[in-house]
Amino acid sequence: GGGGGGGGSGGKVLFAGDSDIEYWKSSGAVAAGSANIGVGGATCRATLRRFKRGVREHAPSAAVVVCGENDLGYNKSPYKVIKDFRAIVEEAMASGVRVVYMGTKQEPDTVELWAEYAEYDNRVLALAKELAAGSGEAPLAFVDVSAAFNLNGNPIEYYKKDQLHLSAEGYSLWDAWAGAALADPACVHWRAGECQDGALAGGCAALGEAGACAAQPACEWKGSSCAGRGQPGTCGKQASAACKSARGALKQAKKKKKRKKLAKASAKRTACIDKAAACRYDPSLAS
């Protein structure tokens, strides 16, 4: 924790969650006197336990929270994960702490989870709108990271070499977006540093064409029966299933330590990620 800068939150800011928080080395510059209690691999339930302790120890007025991706990676459903996340928000509200949630990201290494990520994000946004209804303030602010990254094509430069965690460039965007959300207690929904209240998570705006789904490029997913973007989400669902299959084959090859199969499975997995990126899959459009 610690550092300069000001998030405009009017007090200390607690950064809590998984590795995305733990590795956020510039978090101290987002808000003066902040504390970072992130732990790699943390689920929302584990984050809740640490959050309670963190609130007691640091007495923050606001918190930036990231959790859920690990839960979904452990095959927990978005429906169940949102319950654990809601418990964090309710704990925060009981202590007078406002929460800024940094949304999921379409990491190149987790293509098979993108659809679940999108459903989870949409549930968080729905919760944020529910809690803000009839009040001039937003107890929970949702920062739509996935849609904002996709405005620039979700470039590989936003990620480290593991194609999973954020690079310094990715975090520099988080610095700005978290700072903006902390500075405005009334906005529920953020995208790329701008308030989006009334908008949907992801959607067409994720490709820079708000409200113009027809303007989106045809799906370039090869090796399947996908026929363009006529039906939102179709291409992405096929990419998701194919990548899941490729990842499974790669795990099996590693387990059995068979070199030829490992090389073949690894190449298939890499090709899958490349194709999914070409498809520019926006899972929030999935039906």
C-alpha cells in the first residue's frame, strides 16, 4: 500500500482480491494511504474473510475488489459466485465502505471461460444497479474492463507473457479507471474511464460501435460451422467449446509426458487462442 495520487474517495482505499490485486504494484498511486491485501489464487469467499480483517485494520472509506475469475476457473457457476461477491459488498456497506469492482478480462489463456466471465460481470452490474436504485449514490461501482479492453482489440500487450495476468501497460489503464470510479460516488457503471449508467455490460460498445451490432465484423472462427455474427454469441460459443477441448487434450498430454502428443496438443491450443482472437468474441452478446 501507500503512495501518492488521489482517488477522490475522501479516505483510505482498501485493495482486496486475487492475484490481479496482489500484482497491482501501482495501486498505491491510485489513492493516497491505500492498503493492498490481495492474494494470488483467492476466491471470493477467501477474499471476504480477508476483507473483514482489512476493514478492521485499515478503516477504509472505499475498496477496490477483484474476485470471481478463480472461482469460475474452479468450475463454480456464476450464479453461486455472485452470492459470495454479494456477501463482500454487504459487508462493505455495513461498514460504510463503497466498493469499486474491476470486471473480468478476456485473457488469451482462458478463452473457454469467457462466456462465464461475461455472465458473472452482468450479474455484478445488475447487483450494482439494484443497490443504487432510488439513491443518489452507488454503493457498488462496476468497471467494465472486458469491454474497455476490447475497444482497443484486447491487445496482447495488456498481458504478461503467461497471457493471464496484466502487464504494466494493462495496470496503467486500471490505475486511471479505478481512480475515476473512486472519484465519482454516483456512477454505477464505468467503461474506459467514462460513466455508462443506463448501458449494458459489454454489448456492441465493446467493439466501438454502440448500438450497432450489424457493424461488427464477421466471425473468422475456422474449422466449425459458424456462419458469421448473424446470431450474437454463436461464434464465441463454438470458440469456447473448442478451446476447452484443446486445453483438456494439452493437460492429458502433460500428464502422460508424451512428447509428440504434447507438441501437437500445444500447437492446437495456441491455434485455438489465435482463432478466438480473430473472431473478436464478445461473450456478453451470447444468447
